[in-house]
Amino acid sequence: TVTLHWQGGMASADYSVRLEARDGQGRVVAAHEGQPRNGSYPATVWSLGEIVPDAHPLSLPPDAIGEYALVARLIHPHGGASPDAAPSPARTAGGGVQVGRLRVRACSALQSPP
């Protein structure tokens, strides 16, 4: 699970959030899409400046050893334009923002004590 923290503004629509794990070539290897807090707290009711934690389950394939960029973006509920992310080096093509990196390492099998 990856928890994003949003800051409330003047949302004009109840956007969905798309969180992606992208490999080094930019391919999406895992994604989750849904309204903040599973739809229980839409963006249009957030108070100005309010910090809203928003958890997203992200299931990687079992063989997903490596490093991944975590990219989040907002999606308009009726297919309209999503809000642009503020200018930033973390901004990605398609209006997303890289919010972090995820490193997955191989784990040796657990052994039972003798």
C-alpha cells in the first residue's frame, strides 16, 4: 500500500487518482485507480489547506525485482481535462508527478529454526 497526502484546494470535480509503478523504460508494471479514500471523501468537500491521507494498494508481479518510479495523477470523472501539476522536475509526460521510488529486492527463503 502506498499512502499519498493531498492538500485541499478548490477542486472543481471529484477526481480519481491513478498511481502507477513504472519500470526504467517507463512501462507500467502495476497500477491502482480510485477516488481518494475509496470514494468516501471526495475532493470537492476538502477544506482549503486540509491534508488528506489517501491509501492505494499496489500489487507488483511476483517476479518484479528492480527499481520503479511511483507516478500519481488525477483523472477527471467525466473525461475532461485533469488539472496540471505544478511545474516541477518530478512532472512526467501525461500530467503525472513522480512521487517516489520503490526498490524491490530478492529475498532468500525463510528457514525454520532447527
